[in-house]
Amino acid sequence: MTQATNPTDPVLTWTGPLTYPDLAARRAELFDLLESRGTEIVWLDVRDVTDVDRAGVGVFLGAHRRAVALGRQLVVLDDVGPVTATLEALALVEELCVVQVSLDEAAQATG
């Protein structure tokens, strides 16, 4: 599988807290996108996520495993925010494909 470097496949953006009360719908949305016909890479933009708990981390790990099982790739876009900090604290950031992209860089690339 090639390493993703540029979002050309479906992009899903999450904002606010990624905690237990909010996860069911978000998990379903992400898994539906991963399972979409013709999708090779799913870009998950978490730059505006304000908080992530253990259940949220579980969603990332489960989605990553699901993507691998489907022969697809999940790429998490962050800006060294709470998601990256939590994954680093749990020594999980290397297990996932996390790409650091600041909001300023993204605006320059599209503008």
C-alpha cells in the first residue's frame, strides 16, 4: 500500500470533543466511509478536535484495523493537537498514519 501524502480521496472532518458520548455516530460515519466502494484512502481531519478520551482512541485503533482488513488506508490529519498528544502519550502514534498539517499550511495549499 502506498503512503498517503495528499488528500485526493474522501475527507472526513471532526470537530469538538471526541469522547464517549459522541462516538457512536462518528464511528459509524467513519466505518461507512472506509467501506465505500472505490475508496482507497480515507483522510480524517482532526485538527479541530478539542479533547479525546480512551474510547476515542479506541475508535482510531478500530478504524485503522478495519482499513487494513479492507486493504485501505486511514490517514489522520492533525496539527499537533489533542489527538496527537494523546496518541503519543499512549505510545500509539506510530501505529497509525498521522500527518501533521497546520491549518495555515492547508489554507495556503488550497488558496
